[in-house]
Amino acid sequence: MTELSAEDRNELDKGSFAFPKQRKEPLENASHVRNAIARFNQVKDVSDAERDAAWKRIEAAAQKHGVEIKEKSWREVGKS
């Protein structure tokens, strides 16, 4: 995965994260998108509505960066 320095992470706008309010799971490149999917269920203290919105951002970033998503919904993450 491409690591972001603390400074680079702090410079990202909120829209660059799957969970913008919490600034969790950046979506800057394909590696970050794959990592956001893998860690999706590890994000704590978020509502289902926030997860729905985060999944939509992940899907858009996946399409942008050419990442294939097998899951149709965030509820399927980690089920296979």
C-alpha cells in the first residue's frame, strides 16, 4: 500500500476519505481503495447511513482507479 505521511493525510480534503467525518480510509489510489474495502468492518462508531455513503464513495473510487469489487454491498464485506 502507498503510505500517506501524516502531513499528506492532513492535506487531503474530507471528500478523499470513505468516512469523511472520521477522516478514515483514504481513497487516493487503487491500493487505498482495496485497503478501504479490506478494513471496512474495522471502522467503529459509524451508523449504517454513514456506511452506505462510504460504500458509494468506495465504489466511485474503485471505478476511477480500476479496482474490481466483488461485493454488491458493504454488508457482504468479509462474508466470503
